[in-house]
Amino acid sequence: MISERVTGSRVIRTVLPAEAETVAALHARARATYYPDGLPDDGFDWVAVWRGAVERPDGHVLCAVERGSLVGIASFRVPDDGPADTVRLFQFHVDPDHWRTGIGTTLHAACVEQWSADARRTAVLDVHVDNRRARAFYARRGWVPDPENPPAEGDHHLFLRYRVPGE
């Protein structure tokens, strides 16, 4: 597992349980950008959700830290009902104040490095259909619509698939 990776002034590392509140705040700022009427009240205690993700023994939560500030997060694991060579990217967010600075690219590369090291061959995710910026980001990195999981009528998410480079 990636414990720490330094690229210039940027560090990619594993999130600590004590950072769950900071992670939840970044998550909310990023999500708010694709909800024009504001974040819906989904009833989740996101601090608790993030703490659980960080503490989950079969999961990974990476963060990008720049100049001492947490500016990006990625959460992934093998899905409970999925094949062992497939990983699901549950959350991937960059603080909106740091978009277009390479943080997402660096964080995505760290995820792919970990997936490859863990012998994962496929990655899957779902992205909100209105989040055109994220959809374009994933497309530039080789994510494609998942033919095994087409969106249902009225679904607000698009399911994507990525072939993890391997040996």
C-alpha cells in the first residue's frame, strides 16, 4: 500500500482517521459544484462515513497534500459483490480551489499504481451524469462507459470502467 509518495511540493499518502472531518469538508465542497441548487440532504453523517472508510481494513483512502493542506481524496476497495481482480473507486475529489493544477492527475496515477500492485485488472466507478468536468477527467485517463452496467431510465449516474495497466 502507498504510505507516502512525494512529487515536488505534493505528497500522496494514506488518510489518517483523525482527518475524517477535513476529508468530509473537502468532499462536500467538491460535490456542491455539480448540484446547482445546493447539496441535497442525503441524511448521511459524512464524517462517520469517511472515518469508517479510512478504518476499513480492506479499503484504501489516499489523499493529496500540498503545502500542508489536504487538497484531494480517493477511496477504493474491492466491492463486496465483485470479482477479486476488480476495484471500485467509491470517491475521488479534488478541492475546487485546486482544480486544473495536476492534483487529480497525480492522485489518479497513485490509485492506478496501487491497483496494479494489488493485481487488480479492472476498476469501476459511477459518476453523476451532470458532472461533466469529472466525466471529461475520467475519459482523458481511459475510463469508458461500462457495457456491463448501462444506466437505467432516469438514473443520475453513469457507470465507467477502466482497464488497469498490467504486466
